[in-house]
Amino acid sequence: MTRTFDTSLPIDAVLDELSGALEAGNAAVLVAPPGAGKTTRVPLALLDAPWLKGKKIIMLEPRRIAARASAERMAKTLGERVGETVGYRVRFDSKISRNTRIEVVTEGIFSRQILDDPELKNIGAVLFDEFHERSLDADMGLALARDVQTGLREDLRILVMSATIDGARIAKLLGDAPVIASEGRAYPVETRYLGRKPDIQLERQMADAIATALRADPGSVLAFLPGAAEIRRTQSFLAERVQDASIEIVPLFGALDAGVQDRAIQPAPKGQRKVVLATSIAETSLTIEGVRIVVDSGVARVPRYEPDIGLTRLETVRASRAAVDQRRGRAGRTEPGICYRLWDEPQTASLPAYTQPEILSADLSTLVLDLAQWGVSDPAQLTFLDPPPAPALKEARGLLGELGALDGDGRITEEGHALRALALPPRLARMIVDSARFGYGEEAAEIAAILTERGLGGDSVDLDVRLDLFRRDRSQRAGSARQLAERWAGQVEGNTKAAAAPSPLAGKGRGGGSTSEVGALGTPIPDPSPQGGRGGDRRSPASDTLTTGTMLAFAFPDRVAKNRGNGSFVLANGRGASIEQSAALARAPYIAVAELTGTAANGRILLAAPIAQADIETRFADQIANTDEVSFDRASMSLRGRRKRVLHAITLSEAPFTLKPSEDTARVFADGLVAAGIDRLPWSKPLQQWRGRVMFLRASEGDAWPDLSDTALASARETWLMPALFDKISLKDFSAGDLSDAVMGLLPWDLRTRLDKEAPTHFEAPTGTVLAIDYEAEQGPTIAVRLQELFGLNTHPSVAKGKVPLVLELLSPAQRPVQVTRDLPGFWRGSYLDVRSDLRGRYPRHPWPEDPANALPTRRVKPRGT
């Protein structure tokens, strides 16, 4: 029998079954709805289990506030204070004693624990609460715990708990573990759909919905919004609509101080009501006393990692059905409730079933480094519920290789051990390690604290401003962050090259670490000053002074950015981004960017610091390349040469240089001329006619004749144009003769004699007049000739071995067109009579015989008097 409790909870009905399952096996899955009591009752119920043998229970929570709140509630159930039998460990805070048997920890804390103690020596059970949230740390923690269980600790119990998970899928991952379901005791919740007006701001609609709910029903309100900015705006709109002094409006999101968060979840004083404006932080594990009304925006903010640009951006998406069900359940935790939804009822069915696991859309560099510490280079060696995506893994391995954290075989290096020891993303750990070598470890650690704790130092886009506010902030949260930063800096200063011991699981065929003396993405690293102490004496000479921007660039050298004017910047990785033009940073020549959002082509910079060009040149010297760039200037139709110093996509300096023609310049020149247009080349009339003759025969006889169209010539430019440009850099140096030689070279020798026979350049009229044939005419090969010069011609002239009749444009004595024909004999027999009748009176001195087919051709007029 499990221990009994003074008050009953729905979960109590399955505690014996759960205890029996963990007695008989080493894993189980518990599915229990919100309000069942699994979070605060299960660890206490298992505490006296014989198989535990006095060891600790570790319970993972996705959020700090949930870890603290659940530990407080369990301790209260035992009649104790937190830190005795039940304690917690979260970032910035812990309450643990020698007597603690249940530790509630955030998922990231557990990841560090198991990596530092792979045998989990004094731990008998690991409980994963609210596993449906599927954070990256939770997925990795479960994979590592299962690895320990199967390889070292068969006696270790693993229990996965949640209200909305695919229990069968997780049970299979745990070796077909039993699935135990609790029916729970959810009070009825009435759902009211309000719809959403796309033309009205979300925060205004939420404020209206909350005000309506307050007027319509008693009780406190829990409203779900995507982020802190939306919460603040909704709070402002709501203050205009709710004037009742007995109603308190409070925010609840991760960046708030622990004390502020704790006050938000406390019940409202008697006779008063509370409106809690929360992010998804309040979806699970928390019971806010007195809440019987939920107002759900239906959206959530989630991180999305883009491997191609190496950035994680926050994206506002529709919440999953599992999430909105959890939110709705908050209204029925302690009594019947009401849930208002800002969408239409049919839209619920189209919501995604579950929130996408973070492992499928996250930066995996920390995971890959942690697994390398574990001795695993391929995540497939572990049992992940969803395997990490290959593109993100490739990106992570590439970054860790550049940071010097992994060797060529994917094994952790000595430098990698030093970075991992800081419990920070690898880039930020790299920044602290490299800055410490110049005596700026603590300053870099403060930057890392601001970047990892949203809201510290305010929301200015200028990191220097945030640092100043952070250093002057006397709140508990800021003080804890400064202490943590000091510990990070102390770790680096005291043990920069310390390497962790290899995993005990290395005997299962996993590789150990190797050493490497690699700096930050090529950053030159001088010997650190031998002097100690803060305030300048532990730093290198003045030339080694580091600015905030320089330290930030140690972490993000690919995000050093150059000003393009009007607040627009181009980053070293080629991405474009901008800052509000009114911001001082918008005028900085160079900045280092810490955070940005938006698309790869048009991002918005959220946090940055200025960096001097001299610092870029000094600190990233081996990443700077000297390049000679040849470009085509369409205005002058010539080549221009510029010598540049570049940091990847950023040009630091440039100057013109004298070009020497070569194969490379010929290629650029040819590409530029083709882009400007084939018609811009110096075409002579003879060459145009020659080209037209070839194209005519191609159309008449087929592909034996080359294609000399603009498109074909452009595609084949390397064959005919480039060789003609090897000694030229300007179009004015390229004569019509040069072009003629180049283009005519495309016609094989065996076709050249046929060209003259089958597509002659001229036609000789019966009078002896030689007339040029226009092969480019729209209607086909054409000649224009005075009608009288064709008298006596009884066969129609043709080309292409007689296959194609010439188009005859017949002219009057005044050289004006009077008829176009492809059948001269037919013209003589037919419409000539009408032409004769019309023109004989106007041109009486010219012959107009009745039988032109048998008349003599002439270029002359009749003698006077005839």
C-alpha cells in the first residue's frame, strides 16, 4: 500500500496500481487529466516504496514557477518547509538540504545532473512531469535516463506523466512499459466561442473578452496570450475597461521575478477577484486558486530554428488542440467554470493535435555537445521519441567544429569540455572563454546572462544600455543573475582548460574526448595576463581592451553587420536586417547583432552593440580575406576592378586597381555583355544579314544549321564570345570585325559553301540590278524591286534549293510598294491588270504592257513622244 493523505485527490484511485507497476518493472507511463493531482501526489506516494531503498526521487518540471509551486505544495502536504523532505533546484534558486528526498528540478537542470553523474548514484526514480510539452531538455533527459537504465542502472525507475500524450508511443520507447490512466475529477466547463476579427488588434479583443467575462460571471480570470508584449498591451487596454478596485490585474510570464510570479498564482484576497494575464507558462502544473474563467487567445509563441541561417526566431502560431484543452481545463480545477475562446468552434478541429516537439525545430548545438560529452556522436545510438532532424544536426556539428568543441570525428575536445562546463549555449560559452583570455570574463558573463534571461536590463535594442540597467537593477532576479555570471566567469578563470571525466558508458563502444587548442572561430588569442584581481590589473595591456560589441562578436562573428544607410545593415552571413532609424545604433558604421527576427532578406534587429572596424580587423584577422573583384559596368560597357578586404559578406575597405585582361576577366565581360543584351554588341549590316541567312536555313532545313538566336548566343557565350574578349576590358575595344569573326566561327566549314548557294546574299533582276535579300524580314526572305525590272520573268525566284519562294515587294516607278507576292506568274495573270489600270495614268512615261510575262524588263522610261 502507498502512503495515505488527509485530503483525497482523483489520482489517489490509481496510486496502488502505479506503485505495483513500478515494483514489478522499472518504467511506467501515467496519463492523468489536469487537476487529477499527479504532480503533487505521485512523488509523495512513491517515497516509501521498497524498491526506492532510501534513494531520492527527481521530478522534472518544464518551468521554474511550476517547480517551485509543486515543491511548496508537497512540503505543505507533509507539514514541512521547502528544503526538508521536498526541495527544488531551478536556475538562480534552490532549496535543498541533506534530508531532501524529493527534488523538483527544471528539465535543463536535470540534463546537467545526468551528464555530470551518469550513474545517478543516489537517485532511485526519475519522474518526467507534463512531458507533453516536449522540450528539447526533456527529450534529451529521457533519452539519457533510458540509456542509463538499460546500460548501468536496471534498478532506476522512470515514470513519464502528462495529461495529453500518446501514452502507447512513449510506453514502447520505454520497453513496452505499462500505461496507467487516471480518470481525474474535472468539473464541467462551459465553452463560449467569441470568434476573431482580423482587422482588430488581438490585445483589444482580449481586453474586451475579459471585461465581458468579468461582468457576466463571478470568479477570477486566467487569460492566455502569446508573450510578454501582448500581456502588457492587454493590461493597458484592460485598465481602461475595468475600473473596479476589487479586481486586481497581474501579469505572469517567465521573465518576471520569482516573487512576482508567486504573487500572481496566489488566491485573491477574500472579497476580491484577480485577472491573471499569462503566457503558456500557466497551461500546466499550476493551480491558481479561485480561477473559474479562462479566456484563450488561441495562439502561442514558439521558437523556430532556421539551420540555413543559424538563427532561432520566435514565431506566433496557433496553439495545438492539446494546449487549448489544457487551458480550458484550468477553469474547472476547483469548481465548474467557463472558457471563452477567441475563435469559431469549427476551427478547433483544424488545430494541430499536439505542440510540435522542440527537437524538430531547435538549435541542436547544445544537444550535440552534451551528447559528445556523453560519448555519443550519433543521436541514433540513443532512443529519442523523435529523432533530431539531419539538417539541424549538420549545422550544429559544423558550428561546434568552428568553435573548437568537437574534433573531426565528432568527439568532444578539451576546449569543448570547457565550453560545456558553463551550462550555456556553446556560442555564449565561447564568448566568455575568449573574453576571459583578455581579462573580460565577467563582462562577457553578464552579456550571457542578459541573452539567456529575457527581460533583464529592459528591452532597449542597444546591449550597452541593457548592461547598464542590469548592473544597476537591485531586484532579486537581477541579483541572482549577476551571481550566476560571477560563477561563470570564476569557472573560466579558474579552470579554462578543465576537461570532464569520460562517461562510464564509454565502455559500450563510445568515443572519449581529445584535446584541441582552438580559439573562437579564428579569433587570435594572446596569452592571458598573469596578474589577478578585478579593475584592470588582471587584464592585458590597453590594446587588448574589449568592447561589448567585440565580446558579442566572439559569440556571433557571423552577425557582425555593416551599415548600408537609413538603419539598414548587411550581416557577415549575408542576411539583411534593419534597426529603427531613430535609434542611435542606426548610425553606427558596424554593429554586432545578438538577436533578430524576420526573414533572411529583411530581418529586424532586436539587440546589438557597436563594434569598431579596428576591432574587427584585429580580432577576426584570419577570417578577413583580400579579394580582387571584377565587375561589369553597364553604363560604360566595360570592366571595373576593385580590391577589397572582406569579412565574409561584409566589405571592410575597397579601392580600384588596374585590370589585366585574362580568361577570368573575359568570363565576367562576356556575362556582363550578355546581361546588357546581345543587341548592344557592334553588329554590322553584313553580319546581321549573314546571321539572318543562317537562321533562315535552320528554320528551312533543320538543326544541322547552328542556332544564332539571342537566347542561343547568350547560352553559348563561353564558346564564341569569351575567346574574343581575352585581351579586352571595354566594349569600345571590341570592333564589328571582332564580333563578325567570333559569330561566323560558329558555322562549320562544310556549311559555308552551302550557305552562299542556298541562301545567297543578293538576287539579280532580269535588268541586271543586284538586290540585297533581307533574311530577317518577318514574312521571310524578301527583296524590294521595281515592277518593270521583272517584265519577262515567268518563274518565281526562290532560295533554299528552290524550296522557299522569295517574297517580292513590287514597287512603283516612285519606289512605293504596290504589291507583295510569292507567285509572280500568278500576279502577271491576275492583279497586274488592276495595278496597270491604276498606275498607267500616274506614270505615263513608264511602260505598262498588256502581257508583262513576255515584255522586256527595263529600268528606263519611254522616250518622249512615244
